[in-house]
Amino acid sequence: MSAFEPDETTRLAPARAARENSVETIAGLFAAAALFAGLIALAYHPLPLSVAAVLLALVASGMSTRHRLLCGLAVAVSGLCFVGGMVIAVATNHSLW
């Protein structure tokens, strides 16, 4: 094998890049969905929605390196919405479920 022939890793690089790109896209979508679910949890059934939002944000942060800021923001906002939603639900005598 000469130095001018592409080796196995350079031939598979476009496929690997496409796979990593799609994983990053899904992670960004998960983080955005976690933000949305966390904010909705402030007004409607805070316990299941905020727990799902936190878990979704943690999964997204484990999947992504490119969307670190978005995933970190999703984890923080979802956690704050959990606390805020519980406080609002208890203060207004609404159900947690």
C-alpha cells in the first residue's frame, strides 16, 4: 500500500461524519423538546412533564458535543421548571400529576 492510496479510515470518513451529524441533530432536537416540556410543566402537571424534560435533556447532553450550551441550558431550565412547577402547584392546590 502506497502513501497515495486512501486507507480504510479515509474511505469511511464521509459515512462516519454523516452519522455523527445526524446524532448531533437528534440531540439538538431532544434538547429543544426538553426546554419546551419543562416550560409547559410550569402550567400543566409539573411532576411527569418536568421529570421527562430533565431525562430528555440529560440524554441529549450525553449524545452531543456540538450543542453543549443548548443541552446545558435545557438541563438547567428543566430543573428550575421542576422546582417552580411544584411550588406553583402546591401554592395553588392543583394536582401534581
